[in-house]
Amino acid sequence: MTLAEEYRALKEKAVMGTVAPGSPIAVRGKDRKEYLHGLLTNDIRSLIPGRGCYAAWLTPQGRMLTDLHVFDLDDMVLLDVPVQLSAATLQRLDRSLFSEDVQLSDLSHVLTPVWVHGPVAAETIQKALAVSAPDSWLDYQNERLEFGGGSVVLVRVDQLGVPGFGIYVDPAHEADLRRALEAAGARQVDPATIETARVEAGYPLFGVDMTEDTIPLEAGIEDRAISFTKGCYVGQEVIIRVLHRGHGRVVRRLVGLRLAAMPSRGAKIFAGDREIGWVTSAADSLQLGPIALGYVHRDFVTAGVEVSVESPEGRVSAAVSERPISPDGR
């Protein structure tokens, strides 16, 4: 398929593709949820089997160590962390243990995720796995299922503005799973197609749009990643101080951008002659043209504000947009 055909398939049918490579970590033991609840930004204690959430792990200064998907599988909590941070996160989790009844293990050798996105993703998975359609599932709902004589974990995580599902499968059965999904109508697409949809949806990635210098409020992930009713967690004091004393005002925020030409990652953003930020991700959208995500100073976050961005052709005009990025820049 061409990129245009892949894009239409993602928006209209079902495709296979990874938004960001993740690595699974198992957290077991009777204290597992209390232990994670004290470390992570979201309410882990209230999770019930078959549910999950998005969360972040912060430094005491409120800056991000990583983000992660959290799934309660009844006998364990499954964490999906960025693959490049898996070893460091596992070590940090281990160092945070004291007397808790918690056991940690790297599951990357026994589970690998296969992701399916699109309006008919649930129907496609129903055919491939011979299960009841998960089209009514909530975000982060999950369930263990059988496939190929073994167990898989099916989760729902919407990342691209369309329904999205991950299937954690034994690597020995990954090829069989992909063949079953293809037979059910899903097609593997180029990473560029996934990246375009991600930027359109305004979905930030750790290591790309968020780093160890990022406060979650700057990236605008607080509605998904942070519980404002739970007890203490690492970095909470900083988050509460910004929200209560600073009224949520941070120096910079991640916004969408619509541009006249494609910028490169790291390109500087200007308001007149004043440098106000930089680009973190960019894509050439079939629907919207050149688009990007980037941080700008808090005085320029309003949708429709005109700015300029460095490009190979010199500075080009751009308009700030909300996330997801809309056709009219607002």
C-alpha cells in the first residue's frame, strides 16, 4: 500500500503498527498496588482486575523519569514502559523496595506487544482471536485470552484518535498472531503512517516530546496521568504547588502547530524576533499538511496565535493549534 492508502486504512479500517516500542514488567506480591500507588502519579490503589491507567513516575522535583501504561491483571500488575528505559526502570523499582511483599520481573522475553489501530480494530481482533468484540471496552480495559495454545493479554489504549488495542503475546507465537490479524483484515503499515496519526492526535511520547526535564503539566498529560484525589506520591508537592499557588501556570506548554513547510525536530519557534520554543515532532499530514508538536512559552499557547518556525527554506509561518490538531488551527 502507498502511504496515502495506509493512512486511509488507519482512519477507516484496521492496521498494525507500534506508536512507541514498550517493554513489559511484572509487579507481583500482596503489596504490589500499595507500593506502586506511592510511587506513581495516578490512583493505582483503586484499580480492579481488568482495568488500568496511564501514569508517570516523577523525581522529587516533579520532573519525569518515565511514563507508563499500568494494567491490573488480578495476579499481577503489568507495567508497559518505554523500551529504552526498561532496564533502568526495573532497577529503580527494585531500589525503591524496602519491606514490601513485592516481586519484580522483566517479561520482555515472554511477552511482546502487537498493536492494532482503527475504527474496525475491535472487529478485526474478534475474528483473529475468536473472542467477543471488545468494541465497548473502556480505555485501559484488559483481559487474558487464549491464542495458539497459550495465553495473551488484550488491552485497549487509544493513542491515534481511533480505537487502539495491544495484544501481548509470547514471541514464539507473534508471527502466527500477525498472520491471524492479517487474515482478519488488518495490514502492517509504515512507521511514518503511525507517526503522522500520532502527531495529528497530539499524543506525546517520552523521549521525544517529553524528557527528564519535563513536568507533566508542561506536556498537558495531567488529565490522563495524574490523580488529584490520591495520597502522596513522589513529586506531588511540586505538582500541587504549581496548581494551587501558580494556578497551573508553567513556563512552557506542548502545543500543536500547523505550518507552511515541514520543520525538523528541534527547530526553533519564534514570535517576531523572540525565540519562544522548539519543535519536538513533525509530520506531513495528508489531511492537514505540515504539522508539528512543540513547546512554546505560556504567553503563546492560545489556539490561532501566529508564530514562525525554522525550516530548511528559512523561517516559515505557523499557527498554534490545540491538541488534537484541527483543520482550522484551533
